[in-house]
Amino acid sequence: MTIQLRRMNINERSFWTDLNQLVDWQTELDGEIVHTVQEILRAVRSRGNAALLDYTSQFDRRTLQQFQDLNVPEERLHQALNSIDKAQRKALEQAAERIQNYHQRQLQESWQYTEADGTILGQKITPLDKVGLYVPGGKATYFSSVLMNALPAKVAGVPEIIMVVPAPDNVLNDLVLAAAALAGVHQVFTVGGAQAIAALAYGTTSIPKVDKIVGPGNIYVATAKQLVFGNVGIDMIAGPSEILIVCDGKTDPDWIAMDLFSQAEHDEQARSILISPDLDFLNTVENSIHQLLDKMPRAPIIAAALSRNGALIHVNDLKQALEVVNFIAPEHLELSIEDPLQWLPQVRHAGAIFLGRYTAEAVGDYCAGPNHVLPTARTARFSSPLGVYDFQKRSSLIMCTPQSANTLGKIAATLAHGEGLTAHARSAEYRVLQNLLEN
């Protein structure tokens, strides 16, 4: 199997234009898909459980008599946990513990302070009431996504976590159910696609309406999340998986090739890029890619992804490499270089940063601790990984004393009059001490 790898050089006149074209991910919604998803949303909103049964029968090839058949009882989750391979259970438990410990450090608490005149200002932190977690089914089973999405919600104190997962042909993955048991998911329903998003967004007689929907899915799921946003919160609209590796030429080229494969094997749209100031090393990695590819079970997907969206980029030095990094703002960044901490301050935009030659991106996907739900498609310029803070909301606190109402009221009234908002001004002026004394 051959790969036509794109080669780029920062000294070429068209480099930045070509790079922009390489990393540009079109986010426009497909009109036909939008129309289909809108129909599904309307049907579930109006017909509830009956629509869910119809769509589940149509898309997942399941014959169901009643909605209860879509509900996975809690006992089934623990049965799955007890039945999986012992080594898998231990790995799941270790990953869950590490993920929970990491996210525990993100937990925000309410705070307030009192000014000299007695004014109390602060912030009240409250967990969301209900969160919906979408877990893909079918071709892939992402039990790691269950841990990464549910555990931060659990740490945040969300009292109700609802999970939806399709079960095509009545097939359910025990590792997914086991992960749900470990992560403390409260209810699980075997429904998927846009119809599952609709159920979480609008609620049915059986599935409660949630406040926020998180978790990955196909184009129909992503479109549905975009269309229901505002009625509920969402985590993000994720693009294809990405990895960007900066290497000084001193890491084993087979390691680097396999790291590039690790994201390319997700799907044909994934993006894997290597940057190095060592041209000979780029050539060596390309040879490793060709030698290792045929040994990979998902070789056709990897080859398609690398041919379409992969690149080997030659730069003059590591400083230039970091300039390219900050332009791309990758989902995953590996700094496979000597003394990566020295260069870390120059990284401004990246979803997750893997430091040193021994840190494979894959450990971040499963068990290191930080969340693997990351901003893609250059959105790391303004977005962050999923975390506990995504499951908490903040309320501002303001409490005036008679003294501070006098001071702040005058300031507010002056500004309100300047904006022509008389009622605003009067509302503040009523509490000004002089006016209180006159009345």
C-alpha cells in the first residue's frame, strides 16, 4: 500500500498559503443532512418515545415493542463490569482513578470578599442539574469517552448523568457499560444518532431533558448538537482528529511514525503532521511509515488520512517549528525534543501538549489523567479541553449596605443617565442616602 505524503518547506514562498489550505476544515453544514436532522428533531419533539422507537428500528435494525426495551438497568452495568476480562477491568479502574484525581484539582469553589464599606462581592459555583452523554456505537466503541465525559461531571457534583449509546443489531459493548458503572452514570438508554440528541435536548416521557450534551458522534450527531444549541448547552463541535509532532531528529523514527498513525487510524479525515529541522530525519520517518503501514489492521484508513491531510514539514530551527505550531493550534501536540520544558513557554495554542520523547499521545487518550476531549480545527486558539468547569456554572454575588448603595448608586445613576436609561438611573437613585433622608 502506497502513501503520497505531502512535503512542505517553510522557505517556500507559498508555504503559509499552502499550510492554511492544509489545516482549513470546512465547518459549513451540509444542507441535505441539516434537512434530515431537522425532521428527526421535530419528530422526537412532537412524538417523543414513539419517534425514538421508530428511528431505532429504522437505523439500528432493532424490533422493539415498548420504550422500556431501550433502558439499560443499573444491574446490567455492574454485570458488565464483573464479566469483562480481569486485566481490562484493572486497566479501566486505573484509568478512572487517574482521570478523577486529575479533574479533582479543577474543582472550583464559591468565593466572596467584603469591601471597606460593607459591600459583599463574590461568585457562587453551582453544578449543572442534568447532563447528557452521547457515546458512539457501531463501528467503534469508545469506552474511554465514557470516562472522559462522565467523570468530570461527577467531580463537579452533577446529580444526574444520562448516557445514550446506540446498539445496532442489539449489540452492546460490555466495556462501554462497565465504564458507565465505574464513572457513576445514573441512567443509560440504547438510542443513538440525531434522535438521541433530540431526546436529551427536548426530553420525552422517559428520557429527561438535560442542561448540557457532551460526547462525540458522527456528522448527524454533530449537526443535531449544533441545531439544539441554545435550548441546551453543548461541549463543542469537534472536527477530525489531529496530531502535530515537533521532533529534533533524535527520537526513534518508528516511534514517530506510529504516533502519526495513532490519529490517522481514526478516520480518513484525520490530520497527522510532523515538523523537524532535520531533513534526513523526515526522510527516515517517511521510510518507517512505508515499512510499518502494511502491518496495521486499519492500514487503508491510515493511508487515506496521511495522503489527504498528512504532511512532513521542514523548518530551519525549532523556533520556526513553534511558529508553525501556534498557527495550526493542534488538538494534540507532541514536543519530541531535548528539554521540552525549555520550549513550552513558546507554545500558545494547543489542546494537549505531550512533552518529551517518551510521552506518546495515546496515553493521553486513555489513562494519563487530563481529558481527551480537546479543541480541534484550530479552535485551540480560543478553546480549552473539557473539564470540571464545563459542568459548573457561576453566579455573581452583589450585596450593598446603605453606605455602599449611596456610593455605587451615584456612580450607576450618572452612567445610566449617560446612556439615556432613566429607569436604571432612578432605580439606583432611590437608594442614595440623600434621597432616603429627604423622603
